[in-house]
Amino acid sequence: MQRLRSIVFSIFFVASVVITGFFAGPAALFSANAARKVAKAWSQTILFGVRIITGISYKIEGVENIPQHGCIVAANHQSQWETIALFAHLPNPVIIAKQELFDIPVYGWWLRRVGNIPVDRRGGAKALRTLRADAAAHIAKGDQIVVFPESTRGRVGESRRFHPGVAGIYASSDAACTPVAHDSGRYWRFPGSLKVPGQIILRFLPPIAAGLDRKIFLRELQNQIVNARPDLETQKMASHESNE
């Protein structure tokens, strides 16, 4: 039954992209701000749809830490869910995403139109300089740059080394960074398309101030996210109980 619901949601997801992409196209052509409003409404629709169809809900902790100004927002990466949820709940989100996503028909056009930043992982130093400059410009305008320092999606309970790219953006933009931790992969499964009923916890942590040494910042960011991740928290509790 849950696999059937997952298939129904996948159909709903694709249909919503196509319908929104074409029927709201004029708004996107009008202005980037209008396009962002449409994209945020679409994100809310997806969060509603996944709850109704598959039973995946979510709870936000640390609402007072949701930034209202230009900064970096760095989160662990387990599924597509956190990209959608952060876009829905941040006031002016800009996602840093792999170039391949921008090449998807309709979806990729909207990604670019709302101001998201593509990253070419094979572009070398020049691509990194461009990425940092673009991110700093957006932060200066008051946008929140969403970064996934693990680079790729990881499994539940798995902790990966953070890539230093986020530290480069942090240094070049001279901006604070809000860490975010969650356990989306428990329910929005990856790899695969299975969706399992449950409540995702999305935690916004207190910001890390600007101006730290890159290595110190990267270590602090990883420690904060790892210590706040609900999936690792549960794992630690289970290990502690088994040792008693």
C-alpha cells in the first residue's frame, strides 16, 4: 500500500511541476520576485501533498532562529524534502544545486528563474570563484544561501565529512551561517522513491557569527549539525540503552 501511495505522490509531483511550470510561466517572465513567490507556493503544495498522500508530516524546532536577513543556511542532506522545505520556509531562499538539475526541462528553467545558483563540480577553481561571487552578491541583497556541505545525499545514521566549499562562501561573503539539522531520510527515502509515514524534525540552530577562521568555522558547523541531527540522536540513545 505504501509503495502505491509513493507512486501516486510521484505522479502528483511531476504533474504539479508541469502544471505550475506552464500555467505560471507568465508570472515568472514578469519578474524574478514573482517567480519566487510561485515557487514558494509550489513548495508548500508539495509539502501538503506528501502529507495527504503518503503521511509524511514535519515539525519545525528553533523557529526563532530562522534568518530574516542575508546569510548562509547550511543543512545536512538526505533527500529532496529538505530542499523543498527550506525553500518554503525561508523568506528569500537561494539554493546552491548541481548543474544537472538546471538542465531538466521546465523544472530546471524555474530553478534558474527564481535565482538559484548552479554549481559545476567539474569546473575547477574558476567555477568556485564564480560560485562564491554569486553567493556573496545574493547575501548582500538579503537572500539566504542554502548550502548542503556534504555535497551529496547521505543515508540515515550516516555522517559524512563536510566539503570546504561552504567555508569559502562564508569567508568571501563575511556572513553569518545558520546550521540546520533534520532526519528527512527516515521517511522520504533515498535512493528510491519510497515514502514512509512519519514526522520529520527540522531544526534551525543558533547562527554561527561571521569572521571565524575557515577551519574553525567548518569544524564548528559540522559539530553543531551532527550533534543536532535527530537520526543520530536516536542512534546514540539506542546505543546507550544497549550498553546499560
